[in-house]
Amino acid sequence: MDERAVIRFTGRLAPASFTSFARHRAARLSLRLDAWQVDKHQARAVLHGPPDLLDAFEMACALGPLDCIVLHVMRGE
């Protein structure tokens, strides 16, 4: 059963590389990325997919690309 998740990442982000990284991970996990907002301090993703794969996306993006440092990850609106 698919779930909807809103995941926020905060830290020191490079918007272009974090966007590319997150979109690639969502596609690899077959998640539907419905909305994406990012700046140099935070990113917000709205996704749909199986709960375990949403968790995998969260973990992958928390580790992020090399030029980004994710300090906090939060779920919810």
C-alpha cells in the first residue's frame, strides 16, 4: 500500500546537486515525487510510494551528495 510523505531536509545544501541527487534516488526507488522545493538551507519533498522505500529515500538523502551536509530530517507537513 502506498503512502504520502512530506520530508524536509535542513542543513547546508547545494540546490542543483541536491535536486539531481534526490530526483535520481526517487526514480531508482520508483517513488512518485509530486513536489520539490529547495534552497541552500532546506529542501521539501512530497512523495508517494511504499513505506519502506520512502524510508530508503529519506536515508539516502540524509547522506546526500558530497557537497551537501544534511543536519536534520523531518517528516510531516
